[in-house]
Amino acid sequence: MNQPPLKIILNPYAGRRHAQKQIEPLKQALQRAGLAFDFVVTQSPGEGIALARQAAPDGFRTVVAAGGDSTIGEVMNGLVQAAGEGQAGTLGIVPLGTANDLADMLHIPRNLDDVCRQLAAAQTRVIDICRVNDYFFDNNSAVGLEPVVTLEAEKITRIKGSLRYIVAALRAIRKRPVWQARIQWDTGSFTGPITLVSVGNSPRTGGAFWMTPDAKLDDGLFDFIYAPVMGRLALLKLLPKTFSGKHIHDKRVVYRQSATLKITISPAPLQADGEIIDREATTLEYSILPQKLRVIA
């Protein structure tokens, strides 16, 4: 055990409490991989941010988020906050969530022994981090329909995995929510009623929806789509196309890249990496921090 110890931050509620059952198996896998570690289990939302922010002053070079996309988002926020203007400390990921979007996009294995061997190898890549207002995100953020899907998914208890998000999407479409918005990006603008705006640092969200299929984690830009208001039938026809990314070829969907984005909108829910961060957002300012985070992958 010559490597510096890892700080492991596990969210027991990830994956509908699946992560709680993995605490001892994960510790055993870390030991089999010959890793020294300090293991902490969070007790409340947001705790991962503070723990990760304190990790560097405590001497940890690598902080591992064990959980789902929102857990990874919390730990990443703490690392980025601690770094200030510099590059953030190294992030490790043990995917224990429902969607595991960022982990899949980084080709991080889900088997505990495999992922611990990857942590031990400590091979890294550097990715961009995005920001919406005062919150950082690594995978996806959205305002409008997508966060409504997130809120609907929280109500569903009997369905697991990505299917839960698909059912939630059908429920959200049934409500046919509409918002008035002004959208401004590097090379254009739009004003009018919208159904959604989705911003991607990587291609997939919700475990199944390839909302920004051309997005890359390290190109210094985020991809985004917006859709002017649509009826329920049009949205239902569009939904299956999001499973492959073909929705971006629909003439009603606008797909762009930018380094900045400003949205003024009638009060609407806002999510980042699967976490609702504002239920009545009205002004959103997006920006990107190129090459900000080193990730073991």
C-alpha cells in the first residue's frame, strides 16, 4: 500500500438504497486491490460537498464518489470549490446509482473488484466542468420538462432502473408543461414558449436519454438543445428518438454548441446531474471550465 490513501464518500441512498448494501463488499474489494482508504457514509443531502471540499486540506489527493450521478455531482462540487481557479483534485467513481450516466460515458466498470483495480491503477483523464449559476455539473443540466421528469421519478417507488425515468417521462409529457423563455448563446438567441432546454457536457442523461448525443467531455464546449412548445402527441412521438439521439434531426428541435448560455424563463424547475437545485428558477447563466477535473477512468 504505497499509494496515498483514498477518501471514499458513499451515499447509502443511491440506487434506491442499493448502495447501502454495498458498503462492506466495497470495503472488501478495496482491500483486495491493496488500497488504503478512509471511508465515510453520508447521512444527508449536500454532505458530500463539504466532505470533498475538506479532503484536500486533510491530505487526500484522490476523493472517490460511491453512488449515483447526484453523489458524483456533490463530490465534484466540493473538489472544484476547494480548487478555486486551479485544477481540481482527482475524482474516483464507484457507480452505485440508478442511471450512472457519467460513469458509463467514462467506461468505468460496475463490478466492484474491476472498479477497485481501476482505482489502484490510477490512470486519469481530464474533463471539462460546467457551471449553472453557482452550481457545478459534470454531466447534464436542464430546465423545464427534464426536471419535471426528475420530480415524477422521485414519486415512483415500485419501478427500478432506467425504466423508472421512462415512466416518469410519460407522466411529465401528460402534464404538457410550457414556459416562456429567452435563450441567448454565443452565436444566437430565441424568444418564445418552450418545452425544455437540456445542456450536456456528455451525451446521455437518465440512463436512457441521449439528449445531447454529440457532446464530448473535453472539448471546451457544452452541447444544448431546446424545443419550442409541442403538443402531447408530438412529444410522445419524439420521446423514443431520445433513446438513440435521433431527436436532434427533428425540425422542431434546435441543437447547438456554446461556451456560454443565458436563459430567462417563467418559473421552472432546474436540475443538475439529476439533482433538483431550484424548483422555481427564473434566470440561468451557464458557463464552462475547460480541463478542470482529473478523473480516474
